Amino acid sequence: MEDAVTDAATNAAHDVGAPGDPILVAIDGPAGSGKSSVSRASADRLGFGILDTGAAYRALAWIALQAGVDLDTEAAVVQLMDAWAFSITMRGEQRVTVGLAGAEPIDATAAIREHSVSGQVSRVSKHPVVRERLNEMFRELVAASGLPGVVIEGRDITTVVAPDAPVRILMTASAEARASRRAGELEGLSHAQVLADIAARDAKDALVVDFFNPAPGVTLVDTSDLNFEQSVQTVIDIVEAVRLPAGKSE
């Protein structure tokens, strides 16, 4: 992994923003790669914020369901976005608040994680205009964060949301490794069932995104043979290599 850290520092040294701008750490990856938990732990140890973009898609799907909006109709979802308000904490325990114009905002932190919502997220994320609107919102949230750095994790982060981020990481793992991790988190499902679900999701994702071959300038971190602490340290090492002048140490 030392070569990956060195390459990341060399490739990104000229992309670090102006003094005072948040350092962006963009992390993509498939479910079960460790992306979410590693991103949050890395952000915490670096003193950065964490922006979970998936929470925004979940929140949009949830409020659309509450409002009786047809999730498969792009125009209807976009119209809903003209009236919705979304906020998310970037430090500490995650809290997600969602509201519509004229109504009191609702704490939807738990509601958006319900299984009934998870199965509907792809129905809103498939719309190009919705993705464009949310990507712009993500950029605005980071710019207004006032934090020294922000780890942004989710889908299309390294290529669409933050293609110029000084640190861009594609975090992946073998299907077997991801299934083992997810099986331990999901009660009532066997390793074989989880593996089948992951294979199906990978096939679906492959139609719109490549989670296994990094784009130019993106550092690949394969966590198949790394434990949690090793994965977190790898991300921190990559970030620290970019924060310091390439080739120098403190």
C-alpha cells in the first residue's frame, strides 16, 4: 500500500485547494467494502467532517413516499425537490432532518434506514436530473461546512461529485469478503443468501458504474485482506501524504 500512498500524494499535490478550503476526500465503493464505516472512522480521526451522500438519497425516497409521489417519474421527484429541505450533521452522531415547504422539519434519521425505504432508493437515484441536483447540493454542503476537511462517501463521488478532490479513493473488496461482513450485520440471512444478493447488486451496478477499476487519478484500496483498523489507517496515510508536501515529512 506504500506505493498507492506515494502515488496519491504525487498525483494530488497540485490539486489541494486554496488555504481555508476544506480538503476533500472522495470515497467510492460497493456495499460491504467497508466504505461507510471506514470513511466515518477516518474522518473522525483526521478531525474532518463526513458527508454520507447515500443518506440524502434515502431521505429523498422517504419524503417522496410520505408525500405519495411516484418515484419512477423523474418530473414528479424533481418537483418535490423544489419544495424539500434536507440537513445532515457532518460531525458526531449522524442526524438527518427532512421537511417540505410549509411543514415542520422531521428527524428522519431512523426512518430512512428502514428496509422499506432501502428497497426504494434506486427508484429515485436512477433519474439523471435528480442526481445532478443532489450532486450540486453535496458540493454546497461541503463548501459551507467550515470544516478543515470533509470525507464524502457514496456513489459517483470520485468521478462526478468531486472529480477534482485531492484525495480520491475507490474502496473495494471481493464478493466473498463483502458477503462475510454483511452476513454478520444482517440477522436471519445466511452467507450464501448475502453473497447472492451482492452478486445481483454488483451486476446491476455494473450497468452504470465501475466499482472495481479506478478512474485515472483514483487510488484503489482493496480491503479484502485488511481488517477494520488497517483499512482506516490506509485511508489516513493516503490523506496525510497529500496534506504534506510530496516527498517531505513532518
